[in-house]
Amino acid sequence: MQATECLLSRIRIGGAGSIRLHAKEGIFMSPPRSFTVRPYEGAADAAGIAELINASRAETGGDHAPVSAEAMQTFMEGSSADSDPRTDVHLFFHNERLVAYERTRRETWASGARAYHLGPFIHADWRSENFLTEMIRQVLRYQTEIAGREDSEAPPFLSMVLSEPPDIVTRDALLAAGFEPCHAFLRMARRLDEDVPQCELPADLELRPIEQGHRRPIYNFDRRIMKDSWGCEAPTETHFAWWSEEAFLNPELWRVAWHGDEIIGTASGVVGGTWTPGLGGERGEIRFVRVAPEWRRKGIATALILKCLTALRARGVREVILGVDGANEETAAALYRKLGFDVTSRMTAYRYDLMPDNNR
């Protein structure tokens, strides 16, 4: 979810149109008899999940940092409003060996939609379309039951994001289970080997250092600007606490433009945290590029981004990444290209509508 920035790590999926399948008796097949499925039970499971995730990532490639058993246990057992390991984690065993893991995370969007995000990992020895399809269908059956007990303004849906070109096995399994592609995203990057050019803000705007009392106004500004954007979570106290912990990890790298007591624009540099794997050292990220609608086309976003890049370079960062919603490729992405960023990867979101009240 910062919808695009967070999306690229915690992934926020949505869009119009999907094939509808429903949890009628017999529609979902069970895993092969030699497999068992159960929920998370504690520290021993955390170690097995960490080992499975690390092996899966090593097989598929990427720059993810290894996950420790301790970090996985903290992740599993820490306070979370959007996922409960006792009900939302599914462990798949073959002859008592953990071969697959899935955790579903739920969000309520500002639009009222209820999004259920799938996060499966499968051991390389068991990566097949048939197995993954049945794994997904097991999760669909359970989450459909949960959806039937929830009261949401819009029908809930399940989602998953794949990099392009996609892993064919995973893509075909999603399509076989009833998912359809619905949204696109871009990752862009820029080198910082040379000094960054500067662009000043309009004379009536002022940059101020981030203070503790600024966190709530910045959050409210972010929610207001992003409320109609794809994947924007509804503002709640729980979300504010989670958002603030990561968003203000590097407060000295924020650049906030004020007009009197009013926030006009924001941008933030990041060199750590959990939303995007692989940050730190010479690799950083730009997030929260926001400008109030009535102040756009005045060079504010350009000035804030360049100032963030300068601050990141001073910290030793030599490569900067950022995420872009595919719907903004002709606007935001065009601006980033002018500032030296290039598209490095693309992703596609897949969606499956949960309609437990539909008896067809």
C-alpha cells in the first residue's frame, strides 16, 4: 500500500472485471492425499517458513535479503490488524515436510473495497501448475467463508501481483483458479554518480524539518491526495500507527513544502525499512511524491524530488528506485524520466472477486 510505494512490497491490488467463482459444495478440489494443510502453530513453524522463503527466493532470483527465523516469528506473532496467523496462514506439508506457505492479508480501501492479498511461497521441487492451482483454491475456499462473515461496502476480492514477464507456472495457476489481470505497475531507477541539479520551490513556499507534531498532518495530507487512487487504504488509527513507523524511518530525508500552516507537497527519501527489500548502503528509494491539486504544474514535485536525491547522495546512496502506478505512466513516469529515471521492471496485478452471496 504511499499506495504505489507500499504496493511494490506489500502489494495493493485492484481493478475492474474478473471471472467469478463461488464456494459451492464440491467446486474446490482438495490437495492430494499425501498432503496436509494446517495453520501456523509457533516458533518451529517460523523457522521452517523462513527456510522455505529463502529457498524460494534463491530459486527465482532477485535482491531480497535473507529472512531469519527470529524475524519471521516476530512477523507472524506481532500485532497486525490485517492478518492473523491462526486463521490467515496456510502451511502445506508432504510427509511432514513443509513444501508451501501462504499468508493472506486484508485491507479496507478508502473506496470501501475489501482487498485480500495472497502471498504464496512454494519449494522448487513442488512448483507445478496443478499443485499451485489447488493451493490457491484451498485458500479461496477459506477466504470466501471469511468474506461471507464480513460487512464491507463493496464486494471483497483476492489479489496477487506477478513481475513481467511472469512466471508461467504461477500465471497459469492464477488463470486456472479464476483470476484475471487487472492493473499494471512500474519500477524505475536512477543512478546518483554525479551531483544532482537543483530546482527551487516557488518563493511563497517553505521547507521545514520534520517534527513529531508533523506526522499526523502529513498522514492526513497523504490520505487526502491519494483517496481516489487505486489501492489507497482507508485512514484509521491502526493504519496511521503502521504507516508512521515505516514512513518516518528516515525523517531527515523528507522534504515537505508548506504554505503558511498548510502542506502543499511532499517527497521522501528512504534507505531502510521493510516495505522494499534490498534498501540500504548505496541503494535508496523515493516515496510519497504528492502535490496538492491546486498547486500542480508549478515545478513543486520536481524541486522536492531533486532535493531528496541530493540528500540521498549525501548519505552515500548511488542508486535510487521508485514505484509508479501504471495508470500514471504518461504523467508521473514522464516526469521521472525527465529527472533521469528509467523503467527497470513492470508488474501485473491479478484479481478474483469473492461473491459469497451470489448463488449462481
